[in-house]
Amino acid sequence: MSNLERHRPQKPSAKKQLIDFAEDLDTSGSSIAHWSVRAAKSDTELSEKLKEPAAIKEGGLNFLKKHDLPRYRKVSTSLEEFIKDPSSIFTRLSSPTGYYYSSIVAQETGERIFGLEQNKEEVEKFILEKLANQEISLNSELILSEYWHNYYGGNLLIAEGGKILVELVEGKHAKLVKGEGQILMHAESSEFTEILNFEEGEKMDDELRIKLRQAVVDALNLIPKELVPISDKPSRRFKEIVLNEAGEACVALPCPGYFEFILSKENSKSETWKIIFIDARTGNAADKYQLLE
């Protein structure tokens, strides 16, 4: 059976005011992402602040594209065109895993309906059922993406000064948003160095622990760097000092923001993790995700 989601939960806010608010909530065992979901349900004003226009979502995906970060390949078409000839759309996007992620967007409202981890037949069945139930119309947009099995899902937060926080769960990334289960791995940079301090929420064999830690580091290293002048007093020290075009002494820090990623494999027997970024927020759009202030 495919895993269908009527609505994706609201994105997390990790701003300090949310942490203070969340102290009164039962968030034991939850991720940072889950705090915002709980807090938003308990505070109408905060819930409004958490809403994001579609343009912000698009901006995050454009960031991934601009910097050529590993991400899902996708095609976009009208639902009417898909119904006419589904095979031609699948020909345009062959998924290495045989599974797809479908997003149907109502042109009038921007409302989205999702289908996760579906093969070709399940995508067609999913769309026909939604049409029959009048949940969607033929003038809706279909965004069809390849889908890789989520062995692990992670959130990566990078503060303006370069401080880093990473959370990892086993299974689908949605667990981080919904607060399901315990955090499997937590990594946070120390205050004055580039060293990441890792903690595991449960025992695991050394080989898996090392490979997962390496995957987290690899994901972090994929984030584009920006030069931050020493005069801005970045909180982390790096060994290498470089000069920008103005001749200022700088350090190269990962671009600040909030990044969602998954760890997958070409096949179950592969020993190499494939990192796929599924969303991002940078610039002003990332402000409400910043925990590390």
C-alpha cells in the first residue's frame, strides 16, 4: 500500500520565542521540527506566523537547483495532459527506484495533495480516485518527482555565525515534522571550533554509527560556502583564513539556513548512502527556523 498524505504538516519554526513557548508543551522525545507543530496548534497568532506562501517554498527549491545540490528530478504538467497519456509523462521521468512522489496543485487556491512512494500504477489509481471524489479537478497541476526510499531523514540548521545543528531519524523524513519516534542521531557544533559533537539516541553497531556520521558530514559539506568577514565576529573558528575581493580577512562558512535531506541507496545491497535534499530555506525565509542564536 502507498503512503498518501492529504496535507503535509506545517514547516517547523525553531526560533527562540518558540522554544520558550514550547517549554509548557509536552515535547518529550520530539524533534525541533515537532515543537512548532504543537505550538502552532496551541497559539493562533503563532500559527499565522508559521504560514508560508508558495513563493517561499519555490525559493527553497530554486536554491537547491541553483547550487546543483542532489535533489529529486521532476516534471510538471497539467492533470488533463497526464490523464490523456500517462505513459508519455512517465517516459519523460524514469525513476531509478520505480517509485514516484506526486504533488497535485489546485490552480485556484494553491492547495496541494500528495502521494508518496507510489509506482506507476499507484500514481494513476491515486489520481483517478481523487478525481472521482472531486478532491481535485482536471485543471490542476501535476508535479511528478522520482522517489527514493527514505532509510533516514535529517534536518540541518546553520546559524548566521556558522553554528550547526543536525537531527536524524530512521525512516521517512516526515517523522521529524510529525515528532514521531526518537531522534536517532544528534550533532551540534561546539561554540568556538568547527568540530561536530555527535550523540546517538540508541545503541548501534560501530560500522553503522561511523557511516551515518560520515553521511551527516557529507551532507554538511555539500552546502555552499560563503565568506564571512572576521570583523563580523563569526562564532566558529576555522583554521583557514581567506581574503574576499575587498581584501577583508574572512572565514568560509556554510550558507546559513534550514535544509531537509534524506539518506537513501541505489539498491538495498549498496553500502553507499545517497544524499538527497528535499527542501531548503535561506535568507529571510530561514529566520523562523533558526534555533541557534
